[in-house]
Amino acid sequence: ALFVEVDIATLTTSATWRAIDVPYRFLGRNYIDDAGATITIQPGTILEFDSASGLRLNAGTLVAAGTDVDPITFTSASGNRKDWYGIGIASASEDNLLDHVIIENAGQTYSTINNSRSTNLYIANNAQVAITNSTFRNAGGATDNTGYGIYTETNTILTTFEDNSFDGNGAAVMRITAQQLGMIGQGNSFAGASTPANALFVEVDIATLTTSATWRAIDVPYRFLGRNYIDDGGATITIQPGTILEFDSASGLRLNAGTLRAPGTGDDPITFTSASGNSNDWYGIGIASGSANNLLDHVLIENAGQTYSTINNSRSTNLYVGTSGRIAVTNSAFDNSGGWGIYNQGTITDQAGDTIDPATQGNNSFDNNTSGAVGP
């Protein structure tokens, strides 16, 4: 009985939750529900949640600022995995903060806490929060494939996302959409030692990208779902050397407008591949933008070949360059396509902007493509 029992409430006034020498144990579904309310949690506070309980910030501000020595812990009262609803954030307050926080052992689902998502932390559309120096672990069952460390929606804003760690989450390390790719900052550790091998990736769901972003290299692959489009003439997407981008079956990436820059290096190439590791198992990359700054250098694109009209104009290929497309392609490899290595109806150049034949110029390589190196 070494805990303070906290029964269900809807909170509408500001308060500080003080660290005490036993945990607070929450029952049921608790909501912070007033735009003028700020809930501040002191360093060292331990918040346990009974089965079928959780906390949701609908409005107002949540400030959970722990320290390295005294983190703030949100956990299951039982100590078991998948035994509470986790934390839901739906507030757009610019001051929402999770720093030196541990959230663990959630994964039960409830619509008004986590939008029926199995996750430690759920962040709703148009909500925003800074997350730093925090740990998200053991979401979902120990033997099933449910549970994300964090689950975001399309218009979630991660105002800062740095120096966080993930371990033991059953479905994937984290679920984001392509909109949040540019919000992933430095110092994060995704490859937890106890994470199931088949969950060692960051899941990236469908989005249409209209703002510039840098996609940072991390210690696990990004795994893309569905058809993603870069669709604004003012947007530049830059991919860091060493980034690995996996694509589920029936998924791909298309540059309709704007600029795509993938400048890998000899030591740290950028890889676009199938999530399955099988050939002919995704749509590949489509280029329709005529930007003179488009670049693939020290890039590997492999295992594509599925066709879809708005990604590759129904061409079976790793890389499709449309009639209005233009891109520099150098020092890159195009392998194991179910069709062509490259299907080019536009303009392929070297880095000086001179038109080249990528099969014989630009120091590119092609291996095991069913239809050949470059078509048509």
C-alpha cells in the first residue's frame, strides 16, 4: 500500500504535482481540459497507472521537466507491459514539455486517450510538444507486435526532439508521418537492445510534403508506408549521408515539385530499398521536378519494380525520371529491379549540370535489373 491513490478527475485549474516519497497511483481516465490550466510535474515524481487508466491533455499546458538524476516516470502500477493507456497530448500549447521523462509499459487502447493507438505517448493532429532527454520503452505485449514508443498524427508538431531513447517497443520504435521526418533532431537513440528485431525501424506513414526539411540519419531505418509526395516548388528535402529508407510493398516516393537532394558519401551512402529485402517489392523513386538542384550522389536504389501511375508513370523501375524531370545522378547504384535500373524520359546530368547517359557516365553501376540498366 505504499502509494497515494488518485481517483478520476477532469482538471481545469493550474497545479504543481510535487515529488513525494511514494508513487501516485492513478485510477481510470484523467483529463486536463482547460486552456488556462498548466500542470507542472516536479523532478523525481513517479506516476503509476492502474490497468485501464491514462492521462490526456486536451487543453492547457503540461510541463514535465525532470533532471538526469531525478527523472519523471509514468509507468504501469503492475510493472507489466501493455497495462495502461499511456499519455495523450492534444493541446497546441507552445509550452508543452517532456524533458528527462520515462514513459513505459503502456499499450492498452482507448479512443479519448490515445485515439485507439497502442502506444506509450500519443500526440494528436495539430498538437505540439518539445521532447528531450526522455525514454519510451516496453509499449505493447512482450510477445506480440503491438506498441509504439510514440505515435504521431499528420499535423503533429515536435517543436524539439533531441537526445531521446527507445527500447522494447513491440510494433516499431516510433510511428510518425513524413511531415515529422524533418523534426527528428540530433542525439536520439532508436536501436534499443531489447527491441524485437522485426520492430527496429521508425514507421513513416503517408504525407504530402510542402515545406523544406532535412531527413537526419539515425541508427535504424525509416520504413515508409504508402505513396508519399513532395509537392511544393519552394520545398527542398535534403537527406543526410548514411540514411536508410525502407519501403513497404505498394509504397514509394515522388518529387512532383521542389528539390530533392540526396548527397551520400563513399563511406556513408544513402539507401532506398524494400522493407522485405525482396526484388520488385515497391514503386521506387519518381522525379517530375525540373529543379537544377536535384541530386542523387553515392545513393543505392534497389528492389523496386512495382508500378503505379502517379509514382513511376506505370513503369517498372528503381528510378523514374519523367518528361519534365531533371536530376544529377552520380556515383550511384541501381540494383535488383523487377524492371529497369532507371527509366528516363527527362534529363539526367552530372554534378556540373551537363547531360549524361547514366549507364556509361557519372560513375554509376547497375546490377541484376530484369529489363536492363537504363530504359526506354
